[in-house]
Amino acid sequence: MLLRNGRVIALRFNTTGFEAEPRVMELLKRKFGSPGSQRAVTWNNDLGGSRDSISAQWRKPDFFADYSSVVQTQAMRAQGLSGGIGFLNIGNELGQQVLQPAASKEAEF
């Protein structure tokens, strides 16, 4: 939770990666409609396997939501395609400005 002057400006949730992806996307679409942008992000393990994860963003005048179903780390790579950890950031415009550097890290596969 990010606070500014005692007010919540953003929330960050970790998800259970591939396992949670269908349900998280279903709930986000139900609540906020289709994402403004969505793309598949392919990541590979050291054994030659690969799998696509989802990166999706919703933007409204004073609201944002960023979802990355899997964020790969070195520890995950060593484990193979185990499902990983994802994240969901939700907040207002100020929260988005604060979290933007962290939100772009999903591309570091």
C-alpha cells in the first residue's frame, strides 16, 4: 500500500503467476472492462521450454491498473517453468507516477 498525506494512492498485490492468470484477468475485465492495452510476453527456461504470460493495462482519467501475470526472476529461471509470481498495481494518477518505474520491470524477462 502506498500512502501520501495519509491517503491511499496505490495498492500492489502479488499473484500466483500462471495459476492465477485466468481468474485475475476475468475479475479485472468484469470490474474495469477490456484493457486499454494487452500483450503476450514470452519467457524461456534453461531447458528450452517457453510460455506466454500476460501484460495488461487499464487507464482512466484518475485511475490505473497494471497487471503482469508472471515476472521472471533468476530464482524462477533456475526452477524452470514453475508458474512464477505476478503482480497487480491499482491506484490513482499519483500512485501511477510513483509506481511507474517498478511497473516497467515486467519486461525484464
